[in-house]
Amino acid sequence: MRGYVQVYTGNGKGKTTAALGLALRAAGAGLRVFIAQFAKGGEYSEIKALQRFQENIAVKQYGRGVFINGKPAEEDVRAARKGLAEARERMVSGEYDVVILDEANIATSYNLFSAGELLDFIAARPENVELVITGRSADPRVMEKADLVTEMKEIKHYFQKGVKGRDGIER
């Protein structure tokens, strides 16, 4: 099966959720999925749920999730670069059918790694691997290389009324 490059970007909610939905669909069809999460660390509800599908879905986090509204530390940069290298190794290994780079667009906008490095990653993709890249602020060059680009647009959100993230819904 031929794989494609998908990008989910924009300021609205649902980018990671869409990618995880694709991961579940792929696992249901017997495909093997690797998910690399950048700028995220911790045991979110989705991580707990995905542990139930370890036979088909592997998840690795390459972030501490502590700088999102600040400046990343050198440790964050090292973790993201290590993650991109490991994800590339897994992508070209032949072991995975789907590779998801969750928040890779955010990683480039915070200079954890460059858009050029992400483009090199895309160029290394074997033809049979589906590659999904999520996160706000996708570089225009990354979107140009993609076969599918979906922009999530926030129109209205209850966070604006002070509603905090809820377990099982937002986290």
C-alpha cells in the first residue's frame, strides 16, 4: 500500500485527536503505528488508552511539556532532536506502517529542530509509510510537501469562559 504525508495544523482543537483516531483505525486493520510526541511529557488519558494497544501502537514522548508558553531549555532541544532521529530510524526500519509526529510543527516553531530537518525527515519516508505531522504553525514548506493538509480552525471554545481542561476530554 502506498503511504502519504498528512499534516493537521491550525489553532483549533482536534489535531492530535485526529491523528490518534487514524492510529486506532490503522491498528484495527492490523497496521503497526509509531507515535512520537514532541513538546509533551506525562501520562495523559490518551497515553493510558494507547497502552491497551501496545501490540500495534508504540508511543514515545520526547518532551517535558514545561515550556509551551516560554522558552525551551537546551534539554528540550536535545530531547526533540533525539526524538526526531529515533522516529526516523523507526520509520525507515520497515517495522511500522504509520508514523505520527505529534506536535512536530510546534517543535519547529520553537526551534527544537528546524523545518529543514522536518523536510529531510519527509524526504526519507519510505513510499509505503503513512506519515502524519500535527501541531499549530505548520511551516508552509512542510504543507507544500504534504499530500493532505487539514487546518483546524477555532470558532468558539469554552476555555474562553474559563473552563479548565477535563480528564478524558481535553487531557
